[in-house]
Amino acid sequence: MKRTILFSSDLDDPEAWAQAVAARRPELALTEWNDIADPASVEFALMWKPPACGLSRFPNLKGIQSLGAGINQLNLADLPAGVPLARLVDSSLTETMVDYAVAATYRHFRAFDRYERDTRARLWDYVPAPVKAQFPVGVMGIGVLGGAVARQLRDLGFPVAGWGRTKREIEGVRCFAGTGELPDFLAACRLIVNVLALTPETTGILSAGTFDLMRTGSFVVNIGRGAHLVETDLIAAIEGGRIAGATLDVFSEEPLPPESPIYRRPEILVTPHVAGGISPLTAAETVIENYDRALRGEAMVNAVDLARGY
């Protein structure tokens, strides 16, 4: 007998997800919300955002799987009370996030950003290659994704520091924790990669106060959430010379409006929210595991602590 999983997303391909799930469990039918004939048959939802009809019409829902590593696209107050929610962290997401962070780090480390501007201006300005030992990198948020970024940069030979809400230990990475240690972390880094979860405490953390604590001529890479960054403060820090450049993949308003002053700063590279990608081919395994766990009443993988908001 077929079991129905509700699917709701305007970003993801329902057919690709349906095929990936069915290849592993043929009895599971991934069905778009507006094609579900019997709402009472739905016990699990896989979604980016809730369907237009809401989730209250599905009385037997036992678990919700987000289609993203974060849940900031969701209004938690709109979700059914008592129904557990899980983030989707997959090897494909980790790999693409790490690749992006490494590429952005090397772009600033080897001054490709400056050479791009020199090329447009027809300038030939030779500068000796830098030394990794003199280019310490900091990772803000050292959970599953940030920890993977930190380890890869460490293995590539960069001095790496990590900062998070709570203390963690990563071999070969100098770890800091809490607001009290944030100034020392920032002072230790030439480039920071933000991979933090978005919470009330981290909203606006990439702001003037943070930039003022960084070394003159530092760089910022944001692959966390757009609301982590105060965009006007970054532009001011670049204009003032404190920050030399930035690579930004996420923005408070997406798509980034053409009139945004960010586009007018040659020191900033804009990418259209492409840092991480989740492949149904690998992530379906996690979805199915969480489906089984939810129906058994067990805690799901990467379950969201609603009190913390992630």
C-alpha cells in the first residue's frame, strides 16, 4: 500500500525528489500538496515552505522535514504544535558549502579579486605571492557545516580559528566561544567565513562593531544568512579601508535588487545564493530515515530545538 509524503516547495524539483525516494522505498509516494486527495493520509511533510492551504488540514502529521539546512524560511508559529521539525544536512550540501568557502578564501588570499579589477583597468601590478601562514582564516559557526569548512581550510595549510555560541574542540583549529571571546577571534583573522545559524543573537552580527575589531584590510565571506549582515555597515567599512573585500552569497532581500549599492562596489562579489546545494540522490536517505523515526515517535536526525530556533 502506498504511503503519502506531502511535498511543498517552489524551489525544488518534485519529480527528482519523488524518484529518489521511490528508488529506495517504492511504497512511499511523494505527492505535491495540491494533488493530495485525502489529507488524513498524510503523516509526513517534506517542504521548503508550508503549502498555501497551510498544514492544519493534515490532522495526522507526525513530522516535518525542511528542504534546507536552515529553517529561517519558516514561521515556526504557523507550524502545527507538537509536530517535530528537522533541518536537512546532507553530504552534498556539506561538499558544496566547503567548495564555495575554499574558492572564496583562495580568491581573496591570492588577490584574484584585485587582479580582476586591475584587468578591467588594464593595469599590470606585480605583487609577490602571499604566504598562508600570514593569512589566518576564521570560521563563524563551527557545527556540522562550519566544522567541515574549518577542517578543509586547516588541511590546506591555513591557520584556522573557529567561533561559536558554545565551546567546541576541533583538532588543529583554535576555537573561541561566546560574546566574550569574539573580539579575540576577530583580531586573530585576516578573513572570516560566516556559517552561523540565524538566531536573534546572531542577527546583524556582521556589522560595524564586528568590522572595527578586524584587522585593517580583512575580508568577509557570508554563506550563512542575509540577515547576519548589515549591508550598509559593510559598505562603510570598505569605503573606510577596514575591510578590503567581500564575497556574499546571501542577502536580506533576494533576489538582490538591481539598485542595491552592493553592486556598485567593485570589492564585493555577489553570487545568487548558490553556495550550498542539496541533491535528492543522496539526501533522500536522510529524508526516509526521518520519516521512519517520526512515525515511530523517535527524535529525527538534525531535529530543531524550537527554543533555540535551530
